[in-house]
Amino acid sequence: MTEVERGGNDGIMEKKKTRIAFIGGGAMGEAMAKCLLTKKVAGAQDLVVSDVSLVRRELLSREYGVSCLADNREAAKNADLIILAVKPQNLSQVMGEIKGLSPDQLALSIVAGANLATLRRGLNHSCLIRAMPNMPAQIGEGMTVWTATDETEPRQKKLAQIVLSALGKEIYVADEKYLDMATALSASGPAYVFLFIEALIDAGVHIGLPRDVSQTLVIQTILGSTRTVEKTGKHPADLRNAVTSPGGTTTEALLQLEKGRFRSLFLEAVAAAYEKAKRL
Ligand SMILES: NC(=O)c1ccc[n+]([C@@H]2O[C@H](COP(=O)([O-])OP(=O)(O)OC[C@H]3O[C@@H](n4cnc5c(N)ncnc54)[C@H](OP(=O)(O)O)[C@@H]3O)[C@@H](O)[C@H]2O)c1
């Protein structure tokens, strides 16, 4: 990461390069490291990854040229930013291992269900970011919601924002309660959308379209519709009405979806995920 980038809008210039350590080099750790490198936010020499898996360590150092270690404490030692990217069940062990960070080190967790209080207690550290990215971060099209402790300095928040924006879009929220909501909506969300895509493709096949043609039609329809909502800024209901001619084909399909409680089912599904996220 360059000094200018590191300094950000608050004008703080750092003399040394920013070093980033990933604790856990699985799917998300790899996705984040890849995005940082692809978008040239960081160079391979700025990144270190620690993982219990030798296979993962070998793959990450071969694919990305980053240094990989088996020792979490060693990886965290000289890092400015330590990204916790292990599964929830491994978090407390990892926190015990890297405990004793210096006050100018920033820890950023993407672990589902781990709140700031848990991180503060486990790490005995107060400069903390809790972030909830999602799976499309793997292609730099992620959506990340994040928050920080009061003790986190503006320059550290800026650093977190730069890193998270490499994954796609990021949005900061001051109130941590929105993180559990984001877990249910945007972090679990790709699964809902993938299911929707799958069901629509099957529907096309059911009425006689070749599967590859159906898939092309569905993907572009979803991409185009999403971009239309984004670009026009119109309410989705207005756009839906524009496609629904009186007595036409679309309203026949919408009738079936309404009969199947499509809308209320989504409300209930996301609410169930939210309740689960709060219990994690
Ligand atoms: N995947 C998503 O879409 C997504 C979205 C938002 C947030 N998250 C969060 O991101 C975190 C990571 O998810 P993931 O999908 O990347 O999981 P993952 O693919 O299982 O990656 C975790 C990696 O950490 C390694 N590991 C396990 N114990 C370790 C330890 N003590 N020290 C160092 N490394 C250790 C694992 O090795 P082994 O496999 O050998 O155990 C694995 O390579 C989770 O907490 C999840 O809640 C994930």
C-alpha cells in the first residue's frame, strides 16, 4: 500500500509500508488477499497469511507470492492490520494466540457472529473493526458492512475502508446492531439469489428452452434488471409495473408468485436468518 493511500483523506502520512496479516487463508482470506493484489491496494510483499493447512499455505504462496506461515502469532507480530478470517469455532483459540497486540495495531474480524465485545475480550485489545463481507468478494463484487470501536482512530478506519473497498462496495455503520442484519441480508443473500437463478433456469427448461440458452437469458435478465434499478433510481415496484401490461403474460406469472407468498416468504426467510445471526 502506498504512503498516499495510507494517508487517505485525513492527511496522515506514514513513513513505513502498511503490512497486512491474514489469520486464516481459506475462501474469504484468499478472496480478500486476491482483491488487494488485483486492485493494487497492496503488494505481495505487504501481505502475510497464516493458516493451519499446509495445502492452503502452499497454494497461496504459489498463486499470489505472499509469505505464508503456520504460526499465527508470528504473522500478526509486525502487521499494522490483522484480519481474522477463520471459522467461528476457531476464533477463540486464534485470539488467545495473538493476544497482546500493540495499541497501534488494528484488528479486523470478518467472523460471523463475533461481536466487538467478544473480540475486545478475546484479544484484550480496543482498536477493532467488525466487518461482514459476502461471497462475491471473490470476484471483487462484494458487499461489506462494517463498524468500529470508539477507540479506533480515524486513520485506522480509513485503512479499513481502503482494504474493504477493494472487495467491492463497503458501507460503514455506527451501530453494531446492523451487522447481524447485514449477515442475514447481504452475507447470506448470495445464496438466496443463486437459488432464484437456479429456479428460473429450471423454469426455462421446463417450458422447453435448452438449458444453456435458459441460463444465458436468466443471467442477463437479472444483471440488466439490477442495473436498471441502480441506474434509474426508480422504485422496483414502478419498474415492475412498467413490465406488466394489463391482461398480459407477466401478470399471469405474478399472480402465481403472489399465490405462493413469494414476498412474505422472503420477509420470513431473512427474519429467520437474522434471528439465527443474533444467536450465533
Ligand atoms: N464464506 C463467506 O461467504 C463468508 C462471508 C462473510 C463472512 N465469512 C466469515 O469468514 C470466515 C472465514 O470463512 P471462510 O469461508 O473463508 O472459511 P474457510 O474457507 O474454512 O477458511 C478458514 C481457514 O482458516 C484455517 N484455520 C482453521 N483454524 C485455524 C487456526 N487456528 N489458525 C489459522 N488458520 C486456521 C482453515 O484451515 P482448515 O480448513 O484446515 O481448518 C481454513 O483454511 C468465517 O468466520 C465466516 O463466518 C464468510
